[in-house]
Amino acid sequence: MSARPVLRRCVACRCLRDRDQLWRVIRLAVGGVALDRGFGRSAYLCPDAACLEDARKRRRLQRALRCNMDDVVYQALESRLQHPRQSCGRVAEAR
Ligand SMILES: [Zn+2]
């Protein structure tokens, strides 16, 4: 068994990264949008605040998936930033 890295492109910064290091957003074949797993058209995004914000502003996930998307998807990804698995030097702003 070889762990061959599968590279995917972030929809925001367009860098290629190992699929395991990206968030996956799926437009489900049965309708709706899911994160991480599911069958359908997929888009990938770095787990990074800058990429998330860019994607949100420019509606990159919607474009990549060719569908409308509730902001709740971006909110769900944003909440993941509060629990980072890797340190990226960013701190959530307190209001
Ligand atoms: Zn990115």
C-alpha cells in the first residue's frame, strides 16, 4: 500500500496541496451541500482564514460547484478555524 498524495487545487489561492490538507465541499448529487464526505462535484479550500474569506467574498465555492450556497457553509468552515488542527499563527478576533 503506497500512500500516494492526491493533489487538489484550492479554489481561492489556487495552490496545489495534498487532498488531506484541504477542506472538501461537495455539491451532493441528491441535492444540497456537504463537507468532507459525500458523492458529487467537489471543491477544495485551504483551511486558512485568508482563503476562506476570499472564497466567501468572491463566491468561489459557488462558482466551482455551479450552485447557490447558503452562507451557513462558510459559517461552518469558519467555525472550524476556531479549532485548528494545525497552528497557522492566526487568532480569532474577539468582539
Ligand atoms: Zn488556498
